[in-house]
Amino acid sequence: MAQIKEQIKTNFLKSNIVQQLIYVNIAIYVATLLFGFFGTLIDENQNLFYTYFALSSDLGDTLWHPWSIVTYGFVHASFVHLLMNMLILYYIGNLFLDYFTPKNLLTYYLLGTVFGGLLYLLTYNFVPSLSGPGGAILMGASAGVTAIFIGIATYMPRFEIRLAFIGYVKLWILASIWVFWDLIQLTGDNTGGRLAHLGGALFGFLSMYYYTNGFRINLNIPQFKKKSPLKTVYKSKESPKRKMTREDSDNTQQKVNGILDKIGKSGYDSLSSEEKEFLFKQGD
């Protein structure tokens, strides 16, 4: 048993961030099934995992379980729900990693989940005519996956993906269809899920839009750190040089010629310490 656990740990650590997210989602789904089974021993209509980790539309419940604004993005209601999200995460996530770091992808996944949850909560509590009656719960990785998808589509909209039976389709077209489908389904039977998708899409688009338009504050910091030590050393060792005139240049050259003549006649050792220092400085 210990060997199996060690093998699982090793495989997990060797995997990239996309695979790790998939493993975590699968593990949590298994845990959901187990908690659902034990929950029925207490209440046949209750799943303890949903109670604590899915995001409730009730603000009071959310305040009692604040972590649910993130954890709902790892909880799935069914195997099909899990499978669809993980398939999209696998293909789009690995495309994202071709251009960005694992940390970037994890940021999009988590913040996309948070933005989706916030839009869901705000709508259900302040726009009841759109959301319908309360008492709903939100779960699924769709908001985080959507943030990654819309983010990479915003970064390279003309990139083409080959779809079976269809051919090559540009990313911006697929992203537009994705968002449009959520918009027309807002009044359907999964309003909360659609709102979460749109929240994730909004984060993905805005963050990548600002990134591609030069708002990269963190990327400029290392450049200043590299340059500043050189300037400090230079200023601490030497005073600022005044502009050299033609007369100064002629005098310097004459002194250099005199020192060179002395070296030619008597050798380098015949120079005084001042002459050696002066000649050394002219070679800088």
C-alpha cells in the first residue's frame, strides 16, 4: 500500500500543471462519491461534500464557508460533468502552456473560478428576475477552464485548431461560439453555471487584453534591478567626467607620447608610480 502511494506521489510530481489539476479534480470527485454515501446515512437528500465545498447562492452560507468561492471549481455533480470539463482543460490547458508558465495557468484557473463565483453570487442576490429562486448551488471547473480558454483565444485569436469532421477553426471563432452559447442559455435550467462561465470569460479576456497591451508591471522589475548595481559602482568609484576639450586631448596625447618614449629608451621599470597610473588610466 505504501509503495502504491509513493508511486502515485511520484507520478503526480512529474506531471505538468494541467495533468495535476485533472488528478486533483478526479480525486475530489471520488471523495464526493464517498461523502455522498456516508451523507445518506444521516440524510438521504444530503451530500456533505456539496454542503461544505460547493458554492451556495445564499450569502449567509457563503460567509460560513468562504473557501467555497474557490473549492466549488473542483467539485462535480456527475462523471459526465467531470469528463467534459477535464477534456477541455487537457487540450486548451496544454495549448496555454505552449506560450505561458504553469503559474500563469494556475492563476487563470483559480481567479477565473473566483470571478465566476462572484458573478453568480451577485446575480442571484441582486438580480433575482434573471437568476430565479434562490437555494441553488454552484459546482464545476467550467469557470476556470473558460478563463484559460478565453485568455489564450484573446492572446492569439487567429490560431487554428483542427476539429474532427469540420477542419481547422480559428480560436476567436470557437471562443465567440462558447460565450454566445452561454448568453442565450442564461434563462435555461443552468443559469448559475452559465453565469460562472461568463465570469470566467470576463476575467480571461480582460487580463489577457491588458497583458497584450503592455500592462506588464512585474516583467519590468528585473530590468531595473540589473542596471542599478552597475550605476552605483560606477558613481561610487569615479566622479562624473567633464567634457574633454581639444586642448585637453592634445596635452594628454603629448604626455602619453613622452611616457612611451621613456619606455622605449629605459624600459617600463624606469617610470614613476604617477606615470604608470596615468598610462593605466588611458588604457581604460
